[in-house]
Amino acid sequence: MAHSASTKYCLEGGEYLSQTGVVMGKFGHLYEQQYAVALFNKVRFDIEGGGSPQPQLLHRKIPLENKSIFSGSLFQYLDENKKWRNRFFFVPDSYNISYYDNKAAHDRHLHPKGTINCAGCKVLTSIEQYMDLISNCLPGVKAKLGSSPFLKCATQFPLILWHPYARHYYFCVATEKEQQKWHAVLLDCVRHANDGLSEEKKIQTPAFTDAVRLYRQAQGHYGTWEMMCGEPSQILSNLVMEGLLPVLRDLISPRLKGKLHDRQRNWMLISDAVYSLVQGQCQAQYEAVLQKCEVARSSLEASIRTDMDQIITSKEHITNKIREVVLHKSEKLLKVSIQPYISSILDALMEPTSRGFAEVRDVFFRELVDMSKNTLNDGTKEHMEKISMLAFHPVKMQSCYEKVEQLSLEGLQQRFDVSSPSVFVQRAQILMREQMDDAVYTFEQILHQSLESQTTEELCKTIQRCQDRVIKKFDYDSSTVRKRFFREALLQIFIPYMLKQLSPSCAPELPRFQELIFEDFSSFILVENIFEEVVLHSVMKDIMMAVKEAAVQRRHNLYRDSIVLSNSDPSLHLLGENPSIDWAGEYGGTQEEVDDTGEDAEGDAEGQVEVSNKRRRVKQVVSMIQIEGSPALPSESCMEVPGVNDILEEDGEEEEEDEEEENSDVKASPDKNESTSPKASEYAPDGSLDLSCLHYLLFCTPSPFDQFTFRYIFFYSCMI
């Protein structure tokens, strides 16, 4: 009944789906313009060169090779029959969650019943949270106080994936500990899906994000956007739904009949059906635009390389003309509405972010101390296998992520049109994960290089020396990363606000400057882009100074810009080309023994090639590291939820989830006094924004930060 209703209303509202074509038409025009600009920026950097600043830590190229995140069973609520069913869930390295009828179906490589992409989702752990969100989905329809929700959870530990437009997913588990574990895993899936577009596409990604931003600005939306996440088709669908959903709601809401719960359920089904149709249409039209631009790329690039000097000279001339018109207005706005708030916003960003990075350091330190003591006790070396994937262990990293979640911009969000601090929280969390993995990988490589003919006593001393070296490098790199993050965040907050205030008076004057550009160069020089670059240039000096002054304050644990840590390991970066080390295979026995260790070997990687005619088993990140205070209990798995009347049990399909979480004999707490890592006053990275670093920010775009931030920083580097 619900599905037929959704289909009926989707068909009746089909005329409004033509809005997808309108949106994609405008987006396509903007994309073609920004594609040429992005191509020019890339070619210009290729010609001018400039080596990127070398971090102290190594970076792993394929962190999750032959690894999966987690797998296990959950009870899932099925909309079609309003029953709960026990299903097996597998989270591969792509973080797209696949679910099966049971574990046997997964092991036989059958097609999953479905796949969940978590981009744009929120993870909820109570029915009350969920009802608060859906109660606002229909105008004028409010649930009565104390009324029961339409979803009756089988246990008191629910997990809900909520999306503003797409289908919602409902799960539950038997224990609070299981709920916490799965909550961390789902949050990590959301975090990864929201991380942004491919960094390898150094032209398509800047062009895409700039086109989306300019389209939203034309609609009056200048601030941050939470739904700038997922694949291009998802982002474009979110862009369409942002304008389409209110129209559909006004059309369909009065025609929905039945009880409140039925109306809410039907509306969600309609929204999901429309979203699916829109996404298919967006995907097809985006691919057409992309193909058109790729066909024209060779001729555009030839023009750029032939006329590079003339294009740069022409752009500088137009920039000076626009600056004369914009600069005095921009400086006045800056003095009155920006400068008084820089310090307070920076403090709001710094406190939780620095606590998060400090927790990353502490977790890394604790794991190494624990490994060192276990090595002393039993003389084995395979403990490193458990630490190698520490950065991707959602439960272990959760304490780090929670520190940043305390970030609050209350009182400033409305003034500067910041939709939610989650944009900055998720970006900081991704940076924390990258720093943790870089530290672990660097430690792996240094330790592996030092393990020739070591006795147990010498091994412990070697681990200590490697640990101290890596923590020094981590302190240095984390300071550099945080300062860059603060600059990016401040730009993301202030630039949209300034553009919104200045555009009404400045935008009408811009078309006359377009006439000064030679027609052959007009594809690569856009006055709208130059206007925004001039605005950024006016505020950049204040942001740079604020971050530099903050680095002097010890409480932020940032290194001073005036001191640069020299590369103490000139040969270390040669190790960066080495593959990840199979510690268990090299030091802990044969591959067959590793494969039979329990949950580490749970789940086959889809499409994985056979090795020696045997199917290799992927190791699970979550099960590799013992969670403190959580011994492996047989009853921990949600497979053993007691029978509930609302749950549709499957006969003979309950299989116990394998567990291999070894209890450590020693639970060690780190003593920071034992570490020989440097104090904040000893070393400092160069905080200046050189051209190469800015190019990295320009082309390696971390969404949901808008691409314009990084394009402008590139412009600023050219000016200085």
C-alpha cells in the first residue's frame, strides 16, 4: 500500500522533476566555465613548478589493502512487512555497507540484498532523536504529546541511519556495548563518505565544487552546506532536492490521508523514490557534461601553453582594475564585521581540535607502550599487526573523535551563515585519522628496518627509540596540519559572508571588466572569480596573523612559525615507497595460520584474486585491536538477542560471530614524562603559505570545505 502510494504521487509530481533538467542545465554551464579555469591553474602550476613541503611522517599509499573494517549481524527493520530480521553486514575498505540474509550468503560471494552509502546520513541511537527529526518533515503535522512512534524497536538499543531525502535504515542490537561498537563503525562510514571527491582528479574536482558553489550563491545560499558530500551524482541530487522538496511537500502533503504515522511513512517513501529518480537523471546529465569538457581539453590546454604569459599578464591587469573598485568596500566590511570576531572564532576552533590531536598522540603512545611490554613478556613480534590499522579502528579512535565533536560556534553560526559545525568537525576528524595512520606507518617502517638480529632486550630499546622519533615527527606535523586547518576554516566562515555583503554593490560593476579581456583568453579569466580572489586577499593577512599569534601561546600546543624542524632522517622518505608490512605473516607464522585466527579472517573481500589456488581472507580492522575493558564474550554478539515477538527469526541461520580480541596481560597507561618527544617550544614548522603547499590545498580538495577556499589561497600565494 505504501509503495503504491509513493509511486502514484511520484508520477503525479513528475512535472516537477523537470526541475532536475533546469538545475543541471545551469550547473553544466558553470561547470564548463570552471573546468577551463581549473585546467589553467593546473597547467600553470606544472610550468612554474615548486616542490611541496616535505612532512616529517611517511604516508601510506593504500592503507586498507587486503583489509575490511568490520562485519557482524544486526537486526534490521523491513518496511515492506514491518518485521525485524536478522541479517549479516559487511563493511569493506570502501565503507559502503553491504548486507546479506546471513553470513553463509556472504561467504559464498552471493549478491548482497542491498548496499548502503552513508553520505549525508546521521547516525541516531534513540527513537526519540529520530521522531524529533521526522516530526518536522510535513508542515502543520505534529504528533500529539505522548503518542507512540510508528517504529517499535525490538530492543532498547536502536541504531538509525537518517537522511534528509533518501531512505532511512533501522537496526537494533542486544547490548549497550554492541550499540557503541556499531555506532562507532557507522559514524566512520558516514565520515568517510562525506570526506569528498577524488583527490586524483585535479581538474574535475575543483571545477565541480566551484560550479556547485556558484550555483548555490546564485540562489542566495552563500554559507557552508552540509550536503556537499558523497559522489557527484549524490551532491547534484542534493542540490536539486534542496529546491524541489519544498515544492513537492506543498503539493503532496495536503493529499496524504490516514493516521499520522501512515502519512509520515508515505512521505518518506515518496521522498526516497523522487530522490532515486533525480539521482539517475543527474548522473546521466553530469556524465554528458563531463564528456563534453574532456573532448575540449586538448585544444584548451594547447591554447594555455601557447599563451600562458599573456593570459597571466591579462589577468593581473583585470585584477588591479577590480581591486580599485572592491578594496575600499572590502576593507571597511573587514574592519567592522570580521576583525572583531577572528580571535573568538579561532579559539572556538582551536580548543577542541587541539584536544583531539592530543588524544590521537596519547592513544598512539599507549598502544606502543602496551606493545613494548607485551613483547617483553612473550618475546613475540606479531603485536605490531594489531597496531598497523589503529587509525582505521573506529572504536579505538572514537575517544579522539569525541574531543572534536565538542566544537561549538554558537552565537556565530547565524551571523556568518554557518549551517552547522559538523562541516568542520568531520574535516578535523579526517585529518586526525590521517595523522594517526602516518604515525603508525612511519613507526612500522623504522621498526622493521631495525629488527635485524635483535634480542628481546634490544628489541624493547629499539621500540622505545623508534617511538620517540615518531612522536617528535607527529608533534611537528600535527602542528602544521592544525594551522592549515584553522586557516581553511576561517576562510570558509568569512569569505561567503563577505561575498554576500559585497555582491549587491560590486556585482553590477563586474560585466564592464569582461570587455577588457581578449576573446581568446575569456575562457580562462572570469571576472567573478577574480572578484572573489580580491575579497579573499583582503582578509587573508588578518587570518594569517591571527593563526601566527596563536602559535606563540603554549596552551594551543602549536609550534612557532619562526622555527623550522630540519629533516633529521634524510633517508627515511625512501622507505615511503615500501608496501605495508605483513607483521603476522613475517613474524607470526604462515599465512594459513593467520587465516585461521578467528574474526581477523572473517569475511572474504569481494572480487579478490586467488593466491596459490587458495582464497585469501581479509583481516578486519575492528577485531585486530583489543578494546580496553571489553573481553571477548560469547554473548556479546547481537546474533544472540533473546527472542522478541516483533522479531522474525530465521530457522537454522543463526551463526555465532567469530571473535578474536586477545586480552592483554598488561593494561598500561602512558607516562608522558617517559617520552622524549619535543616540547612545543623546541621545534616549529614554517607557517608561511608557500606556493607548493597552496597548490596542494588547491587541487587536493577535502570536501565538504568548498573548493573556492583553496583556489583563492593559490591566488594569494601568487600575489606575495
